[in-house]
Amino acid sequence: MKAWLLFLLGSIAYFLIRYNGRTDKIKELNMKFWWKDNAPEFILSFILNLAVMLIFMDADTNITEWLTSFLPSGIVVPIKLVVGFACGLGLGKGVYELFKEKLKRHGEEILKK
């Protein structure tokens, strides 16, 4: 349950970081505009993050041995909690950037026609 909460917090944190980095900081937060502007990226990011979380949080998945191979011996890390937060925060960025790049390329193709 903690991993899922961290996943949700990571997802929210990523979009708050994006909001904080906006170019027009004079305007106040408008959820209707934000949703209209970010809904496709948010939904796609959430779906892919959720899929990864379902895989990683499955009882049969053991990523602990693989991830601990990158850590010095003796360090104990709650892997599933870290992965939950990383999925929300890190994968959100990856999906958002891929989506933005695809839209940019698609827009350039339309302009060429």
C-alpha cells in the first residue's frame, strides 16, 4: 500500500514540478486550463506508470536482487517503495517528453504539407 501511495505522490510531484517551471508565472493555477493543456500527457503517463507498477509490485517479481547489485554491500533499501516513487516521478517525465517530441514532429510534418 505504501508503494502505491508513493507512486501517486511521485506522479503528482512530477506535474507540480512541471507547473512550477512554467514560463508564464503571473497567471494563477487554473485546473480547467491545466487539464485541457495536460490531459493527454497525464493520462498516458498514468497508464504506463500504472502498468509498470503492476508488474513491479506483483508478488512474483523480484527486483531486489537486481537493484542491490548496484548498491554497496550492507545498504538496505526498501526497493518496492523506491520503485513506486520512481515510477511516478521518473516515468512521468519520460512519457511526457516522448509525447511532446511526437507532437513536435507531427506538427512539423503538417507544416511541410
